[in-house]
Amino acid sequence: MALVAVNTTLSASQADKGPNLGAIAEPVAEPVAELSGFRRVEARVNDYFGKFNQVIATVLFFPIPLPGEASLPAAVLWLVAGSIFFTIRMGFINFRGFFHAIKVTAGRYDNEEDEGEVSHFQALTAALSATVGLGNIAGVAVAVSVGGPGATFWMILAGLLGMSAKFVECTLGQKYREVREDGRVMGGAMHYLSRGLAEMNLGALGTILAVTFTLLCIGGSFAGGNAFQVSMSLKAVQETIPVLKTDPWIYGLVMTALVGVVIIGGIKRIAATAATIVPFMCGVYVVASVAILVMNADQVPSAVMSIFSGAFSADAAYGGFLGVLIMGFKRAAFSNEAGIGSAAIAHSAAKTEFPVREGIVALLEPFIDTVVVCTMTALVIIVTGAYSAETYTETLKGQAAASGADLDVLLAEHADIIEKEQGAQLTSRAMSAAIPYFQYVLSIAVILFAYSTMISWSYYGERCWAYLFGDGASMSYRLIFLVFVFMGSVVSAKNVLELGDLMIMGMAVPNILGVLLLSGGVKRDLDEYWRRLKAGDFDRGASTESNSDSQ
């Protein structure tokens, strides 16, 4: 593959740079006229969407100047600022509600008589399946490589703050959901934006925000939450299954069948599948990470120290203090979906009497996704020293995907021409150094992460589709979704997939604006719930129900 000379000018989304970073290697494009019929159409579509993407990216990733030469993409600042606001306004519910969240998720307050379709645990795993993805493997490798070990500290902090944003939006998802006569639940950001703001005499604004969110979510589900996942996971398994390099449609056909079997059954089957896959894939990954840390136990203390010292370091190699902070915040914002509004769709289906209770369950997601899984990846990369490799990737194309998957823009220090390498390969290299043949385990993990992301995003998109076209239109959406699953394996129109990623990040704009306006009601509901919790009302109720059941 031919490579062009590097461009040493960084884009706005690469503001967290060090010296002489920004070496971007692109394949030289073939003239459109020389391509075959199918590829010619694909190239023209790709070119059209590329221009459209630039307009959207200019808005979402507009650089907000910070002290010095650093800047922060507008979308990231919007998410982080919202998370800080919600953390303060909700009285640090991310910390004081943590252990209660574990009790609720464990089933202590479950009541089968409550309205809803799935349990607290199933709702949590369904939402987690959309967020615990390739970004936890590849994205963190990029964050540590570009921002140094200190980026891990800010990534963890952003994850902790994101817990509050997740609490507020998922509480609203429950509060404004609609339960049909057949028991099906219709809920999510589009419902609380329209109905909630209408209660505040802001009906017109609510409708605009709801429709905007819905259109963005549908587009994001087809591309970023679907075809994009197939394309990226295919690249990972092609190294271990060579036949897929020449016949990628086989992979597409298999994935289409596997996804179809689950999503045709609706949220109950999706939640049941996620409840099995998510604990398994997270468990295997965390156990492997812990094993590597144990094998390198003598390096762990210094790794932890490097995280804290690097977080406040002025080391120019990693862009200084602000560069490290920005990289950590960026990685967390693109990983856990806090503030995006998507998770509210899954949590609205949970069986519960109190919306606040489900919101408290939801705050566990950023903790598991970012604080646990992402930190494990970072520690492994640090203790093995893999992050100090000469070349590494930076997220430019596809960095707004919920899974953080498409990591194929490369950075190298003092390099003129660089080769293509994905962030997942850096993680694989770090783990394989300690555990032989781990790349095969990682390939399986990549497939599971991509698969779980697709089935959850199919539900998100379907609920938005039904909001626009009615409940009876759900099956048509599922069929279209399956077409995109297959297309992801045979079509390489990268800019089309990027558009989906940008749409997912764009969901944060109407969502956070609406949630900010509705947060006062959530605060009042939280205060009342917390008062009753501390008074022991819920424990007495659980005890009474338990006694009546035994009789």
C-alpha cells in the first residue's frame, strides 16, 4: 500500500499533542474512473459523505482555547461540563449512591409486580454491552500512548463524574416512559425531552430536541453502532482467519444471522443475551489483566506512581499538564456514553416503582466501563512498557463512536512516514508479552464486544424509529439494521461510517441541554427517595413483601 508524506499539522481533535506529533499516513486513493462499477459508486458516496462530515466535525470538535496552546473539542467540553454540573447539583450521588446501586442491582429491591420488561441487572448489562467495547481495548492504548500514564488519572476522574450524568438521564428515562397495554415500554431521551419540557411550557423546544435526538440516534445505530462494529471486528479476526481477507462476506453473513436471532426477539431477548455476554467478556478480560499485573507485581507500584505523577506533570513529551488532562477526559467521554442519552432507552425498560432507583443502578456503568475495565487496560500497558513504543495510533476517524472503535489515524514522534497500526494491536502486544497467544483471546473479545454493542444499539435505534413511525414499524427497522450488518463486512466507505459516529456524539447536544433544564425535578425526586431510604421505608417494604411471599 502506497503511503503519502506525513502532514505535521494537527486537527482540532488532536489538540492534546506533544512535539512533532501528527504524522498521518494515508493510502493514495485510486482515481474514481479506474475503479470497478460497485467500487466507483462506493468511492463517490464516500467522497460525498466526507465533505458532509467535515461540516459536522467542525461544529462538534470546534477547539475551545485553553491556557497555553492547548484546546478542548467543544463536544468533549460539553460532556465534561455537564457531568461536573450534575455531580454538584445531585449532591455527589456518584459516591453516596454507589453501594445502594450495588444492592439494587443484586436484586434486593426487585419486585416482579412492578411495570417494565427486564430486571435492574438486565437493564444494566444491556446498556453496558453498548459501552464496554473496542474502546476499552484500543482507545485506552491510544490515550496512554499519546497522553502518557497520567492520562489514566484524568480518564478515571471523568468516569467518576460521568456517573452523575448517567444517573440523571436514566432517572428521566424511567420517569417519562410510556407503558403500553401489552406491557411493552417506550422510553428514552426522546420521551423526556418532549414530555418533560412540555410540562415546563417548553413544548416546541422539547419537540425539536426530541426529533433531533431521534434522527441522530437512528443514523448512529445503523453506522457507528452497527456497520462500523462489523468492519472493525472483521479486521481483527482476519489476522487469525485468513480466508476472511478474500471472502469477508462470510463473516458478514454469520454476524447477520447471530444478530438477527437476538434482535428479532426484542428487548427481553437482547437483555437476556447481554446479561450472559457482558459479565463473561468483562470477567475474562479483567482476569487476564489481573494475571498480567500479578506476573509483573514488582512493576505495579511504580506504574501507579507514574499515573499520579504524570497526571500533574509538565512533561512536554505528552503535551504538558493540559495535554494529559485533555487526553484522559477525551477517552472517558468517548467510552462510557454518559450524557449521550442512549442508556436511558435501555434503563427505561427496567421493572421498578421508583425512577430514581433505576438511575442509581445506571451510575454503575461509567464505573465499570471506565474506572474498572479501562484502568485495567492502562495498567497492563504501563507495567509492560508497551505504551512507550515509537509509533502508536490516535483517534481521528470514528473517535465519536460509543465503542471508540475506529482507531486508524497514526501518530509517531519525529517520524516522516509511518505504518498503519491499530490501538488494539498495542494492547494485544502488551498482553501477549506476558501471556503467549493472547492475541487469539483478544480476537474473541473483540468479536464479543462488537456483537454486544450491535444488539444494544439495535434496540436504541428501534425505539427511536418507533417514536417517529409508530410501534408497528419496529420490524421494518430490524430488517434494515440486519442489512447494515452485512454491508459492514463488504463496504469500506469509511466516511459513511464516520457520519454515524458523529451522529452518536451529536446526540449529546440536545440531550444534555434538555437534561439540564429537567434536572431540578430529578433533584427533588432524589431528595425524597433518599429521605425514605434513610428512614428504612424500603427495607421494611422488602421485608413485608418477603414475609407475604413465604406465607
